Amino acid sequence: MSTTPETLQEPPDEQKIESGSATTDERPPVSLDPSEEPVYWSTAKKWLAVGVISAGSFCVTFASSMASFTEAGMAKEFHVSHEPTILSISLFVLGLGLGPLITGAPVFRGAFLETIFLPRTNVVAQVYGRSIIYRVSYILLVIIAFPIAFAPNLAVFLVFRFLQGMAGASFLSVAGGSVADMFVGPAVPTPMAVYTISPFMGPVFGPAIGGFINQNLYWRWTYRISLIWMFCQMVAIFLFVPESYAPVLMQWKAKRLRKETGDNSHWAPLDRREASVTYMLYLSCTVPFKLLLFDRMALLLDTWTSVLLGILYLFFQAFPIIFEDIHHFNVQMTGLSFLGIGIGMAIGLATQPWWNRRTARIAAEHGGKAPPETLLVMGQVGGILVPLSMYIVAFTTYAQVHWIAPIIASVAFGTGMMFAFTTTFTYLVVAYRPIAASAMAANSAMRSTFAAAFPLFAGAMYKKLGTVGATALLAGLMTVLAPLPFIFYKVGPRLREKSRFAV
């Protein structure tokens, strides 16, 4: 198996930084006392931080889809057709996807199993810590929310929606790492699961809550309420989310000791980092593209999840056609129709302990380390559930069929989607461990590009093909992609052996 070329290695993490240890004639690096370790914080303090971080992730992704019911009001006030207003979702999601390429870390990152979770951060967080990312990100989100809420024209509105997505990406790129900082061993899966589902639930609840706002208030109140929420979230982050990244805490301690004692021999590993921030940013921007260009397995898995997320965001345009035009729902009831997908996601999350036990059992049978391909079994189930549920949705959109039928079918879609994403994320982290963050950044950029593009042609496709034909076409596309986890389960080891990037 070929090793990853030196030029493609990830920016050094704390383990690599520590390699520049002190020589025998100087003081060793500072270390944290147990009382200073985030792992030993009180349970209440840790869970409060997890709750605020999870709510922050939910808020960011909620903002992406809440715009789905503001489009009619925007078109009327800005004197444009409906199509340009769809960009309010597309550009925000595109910003979410491009952000990780700059910061060098994954969006929606975090695995349910602590054995496969990599507590890596984005490039800036590796040097300056997580709390600064959280705070600056939400300060920017709040500032940018003002011109969005009071934009005088569509151009201003869309530019700042894109910038808001970029700002939100910075928050999402480091959030999962904080959970790994505060919890270890058997304590990790529960808080990690709480965090991991929050950014997935955000897009589902966006239309549900946005529908009620737009049914009863002026369309701009959707963004004004979002502004108020983001401000409250920012305050909570400042109050309840302290720095938890150990290398930065050690650097702060060394600086404090130098100041208090006047002894400049106190130092921390980050004081002697080997790579410049500029070089680390260069790697984080280039490695994801090289992975997509030269690794077919990563490209195909990324394509699978990208089409799937694109379909989810396409549904923000399709569900109003199905439930408003055919079943004569009002706006707020149409928004609630997305909750079926949310329930399905929750079911997928509830099954995670069983998958954890299965993976642990297989790992025990293989000397403590399960082959990466065992993680694809969950994806096989998801690969079946997604197209099956979409076919049912397609053929239950007739007016004579009760409206509850497609909503029930969408539950299986939500579960299958959770399985597909969880499988892909964990497999990329394990199989491409030397460049795990870049592998996830590539996946994020590709997913967000598809999610930005799919809503743009949804209206024309459903108008041309009808609800049955258009939804069945999408189901057929997912059927074509469904064999991928089955194929890679068989040939994955051989492909990893030949890969320049995988282990």
C-alpha cells in the first residue's frame, strides 16, 4: 500500500507539534493540571457547553432552509421572478460548503464512535483555539444578519446570504471537536450523538418554523427573528462555552507562567509549531481537490451523499408543490410536512447504539480494530431505504391519495439519509485517516455545491414532469447510486491498497 506523499499530509496536529520537544538541557513543556483539563470539568458545565454548541449548529443550518417560504414575499417586494429568490437558499448553502476548504475542516463532522473520531480542528483553531472561532463566527453571523433583514434590493440580500453561510461554516467546522475535548471513553457517544444530529435537524425545522412565521407575519420577520436568535446564541457562547482545546490551554498556561515568574523558559508545544499558518491553509485548500481528482472511491462516495443532500434541498421547492398545489395546504401546514423527514432522522439516531455494539463486536474479532468496510453496512441499509421511500412518495402524490401517505414515506427517507451520511463520514475518516479533515472538506464542498444547485431546477422539473415523474426520476437516480456501499464493501480493501491517500 502506497503512503501519502509528504506534500499531501495534513497540517500538523497536537501530536505532531509535540514532536518538537525540548532538548535534555531545557525545561519540558508545560502540562495541564487535572483541574485544568476539560475532561474533568463538572458534568453540568460540560453538558451546558454541548447544549449551546449543538444549538449553535442547529441555528446555522436552520438559517439555510428557513428562506424557503420567504420567496414569494421577496419576489413581490423586489419586483423579480420567483427563480432568483431561490438563490437565497442556494448561496447560503454554497457558503457553508466553501468555508471548510478555507478552514481545512469538515462541516457536519463527528462520528458516533469515539474509536473513529478524530479530534482535529480547522487550521485557525489549531493555532488560536476553538472559542475564538465560535465567538468570531457568531459575531459575524449577527452583523451580517442586519443587511439581510433590511436589504434594500435582492442583490444586497443575496451577497450577504452567501457571506452568512461562509461565517456559519467556520462555526460548524470546529464544533464536533469540542465534544471530544470534554468527554472520553464510554462517555463520548451520547454527547456526540446530540451534537451530530443538530445540524441535520436544522434544515428540516427551517421550513416548519418559517412556515408559521410567513403565514402570520411580514416575510422580513423570518430574518429578523433569525437575527434575534443568533444574537441570543452569541451571548450564550460567550457565557457558557470556554476554550477546551488542550494545546491552546497549555499555551495560555505557559504565557501566564512566564508573566508571573519572569522565567521565559516556560513553553508549550504550540509555541514551537513547525508549519506556518499560510502553508497549512495552502494544504487545506489543495488536498481536497487532489483527493477528488485522483481517488475514485472518495469521488463516488462524495457523489452519493451530494446527490442525496441535493434532493433534500430540492424538496424545499417540491413539497410546496405537492402539499399546497395538490392538497391545498396553507404555508404553515406545508412547513410541518417536513417533520416526517425529521422523525426519520431521529429514528436513525436512536438505532446508533446497536450499530456501535455491532462495530465493537467486529473490532474485538479483528484484534481491536474493525476493517473500515464494516462501517459500510449501515450505508447499505440507507442505500435501500432512500430510493424505496422516494418511489412511495412519488406514487402517493396523487390528489386522491391521503396527504399523510407521502409524509409517512418521508420518514424512511430521513432514516436512510442519516444512515448514508453517517456511513460516508465515518468511512472517510477511517479509510483516509492521514488526510481525514481534507477528505471531509472535499465531501462538504461537493455536497453543498449539489445542495445549492438542485433547488434551482426543481420548479421547472416538477412543472415539466409532474410530481410523480419528477420524484420518480430522483428515486431512479438514487437507485443507480444505491449499490455503491455494497460494491465498496467488496472491493474497498483492494482500492485502498492502490490509493495514494487511503490507509
